[in-house]
Amino acid sequence: MRLFGRRRSKEPSPADAAADTAEAAPVLLPPAPRGPLGRGYLSTIGVIGAVLTGLAIVGLRGIVASIFIAVFAAVALDPLVRWFQRRGVHRTWAIVIVILLILVLLATLIWVIVPLVVGELARLVRWIPVGIAHLRAEGWFDPANQASNGIIGVFFGWLTDLINDPAFWTVVGKGAVGLGLSFATGIASTFFTAVLTIYFVGTFEPTKQAAYKLVAASRRPAIVNYTERILENFGNYLSGMVVLAFLNALFSTILLLIVGVPGAFLLGLIALVITIIPLIGTVLTTIAMSLVAFIHDPLSGLIVLVLMIIYMQVEAYVLGPRIMGKAVQVPGSVVLISALAGGTLFGLIGALVAIPISAGIILVIREVIIPRKELA
């Protein structure tokens, strides 16, 4: 038996040799077109695909808007779910309570608010021309109109013609927040959005966890941390804006009822929707309410204008900081640009959705981009 000698090398098996050859072989991809005809052909296909995608999105803009609203509503309702959890309620039961609140709100909207709004709108349409005629008969109207070179008379004349124009109410009846939806389609869209909101609220946490699993395990903790912080601030911002809008609408309705302005509930509901848009919404509703109150009685219009300006200051310096808390603050210039861009693209819904999206972008910049730049 030989004790010393040269060790024989182990020859690789055919299977190992084939595997090594496969790993070493480069992956052959189809050659990219080098000629101008091939590049132009691929570019044309890309342009056609982009155009078809854009047309599909435009055609489905109502559904896309409903999905966006449902997602934002679910994110805004998540702080309410966590509020119940902090008080000892299990998350499942907290979700059930929030869903029941949504159903109660929807039932109230159908059986209480819609008939009330229809009656208030009919009353307001009949009253405004009569109120303007009485206003013109006042002794101070002609001197004030002459002092303004006829601007006051022209404005109230235009407003009377607009209220009496059937085409205007046809557009209002057919248009649903600028999306071109009929009234029946608007009701169906409301139900669709409510159902989606209930679904998103119920599956909010499992959906997040499933989305986190799509991220690489090495980056997952950081992504989860950033996402949770952004969603928390985002939800606080949305829920805070809804609370501020509700308080504004409540104050506006009570004020209009006290001074005896017709259509107080309708104007309060409009304030609830419009004042979700910060900075712009409160100014618009203040102008509209002061104008209607002025038609009812000039002194009432002055009272409404002064008290709404006082409320705007209280909201800006007292209510806003306490309710919004640590939520992201959107600069006024960003609010204006976002509202104008969203309103131009998708009407009122676009204006409502664009500002939270801008808030989310600001959060990403503040929580992700700036800290990375500081560490670079």
C-alpha cells in the first residue's frame, strides 16, 4: 500500500460540467434595432401604447376618482381605528365600529340629508330673485350703484339671470363635481365609493403587510418605518382637515340660522365639502354665505362677514394647531397650486385629492430625501 504519492484530482461529473457551462454562458438577448426604421417602429409602438393608456384612464376617470377617494377615506379613518385601539378595543371590533359609523353616515345621507338639500335648494332658487328685487327697491341701492359706476347693478342682474337660466341648472344637475356624471351615476358612484371604503378599512393592515413582503428583506425594516410614519402623518392630516371642515360647517349653519338666512342647511353642507380644501375653501364659503346673507338683509351680510373672519382667525391660530397636531403642514403656495391643478383636471374631487397628495409628497421629501441628503 502506498503511503505517499500524488493525490488524484477528482474529475467533475458531466452534470456539474454542464451546470458550470450554463452559468458561464452569457444570456443572449434579441438584438436591439440599430437602424432608424427599427427605432422609429419601436418608438411608434410606445407612443401608441401611451396614448391608449391615457385614453383608458380618461374613460375610467370616474372609477379612478372613486378609488382614490376610497383610499384616502381609509387612510383618514385609520387614526379613528387606532383611537379605539388605544382605549382597549380590539382592532377587529374597532374596524367593525368604524364600518358601522360609515353605514350610519350613508343612511343619514340618503334618508335625511338628500331630501333636506333638495328642499333647501328649491327654496333658495325661488328666494334669490325675490331677494334681489327687494334689495334693488331699497333706498340706498341706487346711490351705491351710481357710486360703483353700475357694477353692483350689473352683478346682481347677472346673478338673477344665472339663477333663472334653465341651462345653468341643467349643467348643475348633469355635472357631478366636474366629472360629467349624471345624478343617477353619481348616486351609484357614492355607493361604490362607500363599499370600497369599507373594504379598504377592513383590509388596511393586511394590505400593508402584504405590500411590505414585496420589498427585499434587507431594506424592509427601513421601508416599513418610513411608510408607517408617512401613513400616520398622512392620516392625521386628512382626519384633521375633515374635523376642521365639520366645525366650520357647524358654525356656519348655526350662524346662518341665527340671522335667518334661507338655505342655511344647504350652505352649511356646501361649507362642509368646500372647506376640506384648506385656505381656499373657507374664503370661498365665507364670500358665498356673506353674499346670500347680504341679499337677505345688508346688516345680516355684514354680521356674517365679520363673524366668519373672526372664526377664520380662531381656526388658523387656535383650532388648527390643536387638531392637526404633528401632521404635516402644507405651505399656502402648494395648496393654491395643487387645488388649481387638481380642479382643472378633475373638478372638485381633483382639488380635494390633489392637496393630500401634495402633503404625501412633502412627507416623503421631509422623511426620506432630506435625511439621506444630511447623511451623504
